[in-house]
Amino acid sequence: MITGVTGQDGSFLSEFLLEKGYEVHGLIRRSSTDYRARIAHLENNEHFHLHYGDLGDSMSLMSVIGQIRPDEIYNLAAQSHVQVSFNVPEYTADVVATGVLRVLEAVRLCGLADTCRIYQASTSELYGKVEEVPQSENTPFHPFSPYAVAKQYGYWIVKEYREAYGMYCCSGILFNHESERRGETFVTRKITLAASRIKQGKQDKLVLGNLSALRDWGYARDYVECMWLMLQQDKPEDFVIATGEQHSVREFCKLAFQYIGIDLTFEGTGEEEKGIDKATGKVLIEVSPEFYRPTDVVNLWGDPSRAKEALGWNPTKTSFEELVRIMVEHDMEQVAKERAEEYIDLQKIESLEKGVIR
Ligand code: NAP
Ligand code: F7E
């Protein structure tokens, strides 16, 4: 069973488990619009089943878990946008923190504590205002957003159920992982979509926040394998899942634009910094404090040594350069197909990020 099956990771994990011969059950929410694009290609598969439920609704979780009686649960559902968690902190806490408790308790109350293994989607955001670089399983947490504080509850309640009831439940402390299916308001996808639209004359410039933020970016398709590996061990343990490489938002921009044939140079600092097309002198990237966060996590860099050793996982199967290339190639094609009326312009994406619908 996968909660968050319609999300980036849920869709890749579904494909991965179906290929392994699993019967996959996904939890979906009712919506007035079509939000199942990422799993549309799986919906005719007879081994893929969808159930209505919500992490905010214990009864629906009890009902679905009691009916399916899953061997493995991957709890991926979350309000996963850090900036948005400042706009909807209470909702974020309910889904991201209490939601984890609801899943664990539903498993226990359905009598599955001894048979059902649970993976919890934890996050490098727990390290937040980092106390050590790079970060490993032993680095102290210092969550730095409502999202991260909620995820910290999830991390500890999983540990508590493991210790109190002997349940096989564990947290993957995953660093940022991206893909061509990444939500459009996360910085990497915002950049690859904008670069593609600028190249095709559908957008003039890209406005970002902190260009100096550093992240350890991996490829989501590679990371779902680790989630599965964590549930196949003799005993449940928490792992850092990362590439061990760090890059800035600025470097991501440079590489994405390079792949579409634009050589960028950056001039100025802070809010005055600009990304300029070397060939034409045109300003293509600007900075706006509207995308700054009340507290921003600026130095994430994971140490995946334990996952490599204990799980036999290869963190750099897809390199950073390859990841950016995959995303840019996908978005160049997607943007080329967009008709004017389908075109989600930059202003709309930006206003969504700021929590304002214009
Ligand atoms: P995502 O694309 O934002 O997907 C989130 C999923 O959660 C969607 O399927 C969404 O459903 C579902 N969801 C949200 N609220 C829900 C609720 N109340 N009840 C049931 N489902 C709900 O996230 P992702 O990037 O795939 O990430 C998967 C998980 O890993 C999340 O828990 C995230 O916090 C965590 N994580 C992600 C990263 C990363 O870099 N991607 C790193 C560390 C941890 P709708 O489609 O209906 O909105
Ligand atoms: O920001 C900076 C921003 O929103 C990355 C989630 O999957 O990974 C994700 O959270 C960095 C931040 O991801 C813009 O300030 C600059 O420092 O892509 P992001 P995130 O906040 O790291 C973690 C591991 C999760 O667990 C989360 O669920 O980029 N940044 N300019 C910007 N970020 C955005 N979104 N938009 C900008 O314009």
C-alpha cells in the first residue's frame, strides 16, 4: 500500500513494485480536477488498485488498511512544500505529523503489528539549520520550518512504535530527489520548465529566491529502490539516502540553461544578482525576496555511506549532470506540445508558491 501514490515518488514506486510482481494499492484523495497524471499509465494494470482515503481521516485509513491487510506500507503522503508549510502550518502538522501516527495506529488496531512493514518518508529538512556538514544518521536535528518540525514528529513516532510494539517501521531520511515528474513549484522543475519556455519564446525571464542555497540532489527513480530495500532487511533501521554531492541553485540554473544552448553568467549579489545570457546580454534570471523563506535551509549535503554498505545501494547511479539533462529534455518536449490555453505561465506558478491565487 502506498499513501501519496499520485505524487512524484508514489508514481515511481508504483512502477518499481509492479515490476517486482507486487499487488499495489494506492490511497487517493477526492479532487474536483484531474490530478492523476503521474499514474494514468498504470490505471489499467490489473495489479494496481486505488482507494479513497486521507491522512487526516483515521476512519478511512482503518477501513482501507483493514480491507487490504498490506504486507508493506510506504507512507509517502504529505503536504510536502516547505514554503507552503509557512502558509498552512496547522494543516501541515495534521497531515505530516499526526498523519504518521494515524497510519501506525491503524496498522496496530487492525492486528497487523507483527506482519506489516512500514516505510516512513522522512527528510533531510530535519537537519535544517545544520549542525554538521555533511549530514549522517548521527547528525543532530535542527528542523527549520513548520514542515520540518512536523516531519520530526513523524520520525520520532515511528521510532516509538518500533521500540514500544516491536513493529517493523523505519524512516528514510531522504535528501532532495527530483525528476521530470517533480512538482512545478520546487526549484529544480521551476528552473527546467522556465529554461525550456525561455528557449521557445514562451517566457521572458525566471524569478527565483536564494540562489546560494545548497542541496544534495538525486534522481527520484533511483531513490524509490532504497525505500523498498529498507523494508527487506532483517531488522528495521533508519537510513540517510543521498548522493554525497552538493550543488547550489545557481549551479543548477547554469547547467539547465547550458543544456538548452544558453551560456549564463551571474553578476551582482543578493537581491541585485542577475543571470545574464553571455551571447545576447539579456537578463534571464532575477532574484525576488518574495521567494525567500522566513527560515531557509541552506547547506544540505548527505553522507550515504551506511546505505551503500548495508543496503548495497548505489547513490550515484544517475549523476547530477544526467538528472538535469533528463529534466531539461523532458521539459523541452513538454513545452513544445503546450498549446496557448494549456500554458501554465510563470506568474501562476509563482503566485501558487507564494500562497496567493491571482
Ligand atoms: P509530492 O509529489 O508532493 O506528493 C505528495 C503526495 O501526498 C501526493 O500524492 C498527495 O496527493 C499526497 N497527499 C497530500 N496530502 C494528503 C492527505 N491529507 N491524505 C492523503 N494523501 C495526501 O511529494 P514527493 O516529492 O513525491 O515526496 C514523497 C514524500 O517524501 C513526502 O512525504 C515528502 O514530504 C517526502 N520527501 C520528499 C523529498 C523530495 O525531495 N521529493 C525529500 C524528502 C522527503 P494529491 O495528489 O492528492 O495532492
Ligand atoms: O527548495 C531555494 C529554496 O522548494 C530548494 C521537498 O521535496 O526537499 C524539498 O524541499 C532550495 C531552498 O525544495 C527558489 O529557498 C531559491 O533553499 O526545491 P525546494 P526544499 O525546500 O529543499 C526536501 C528534502 C523535502 O523534504 C521537501 O518535501 O531552493 N529556492 N529560489 C527556491 N525554492 C523554490 N521552491 N522556488 C524558488 O523560486
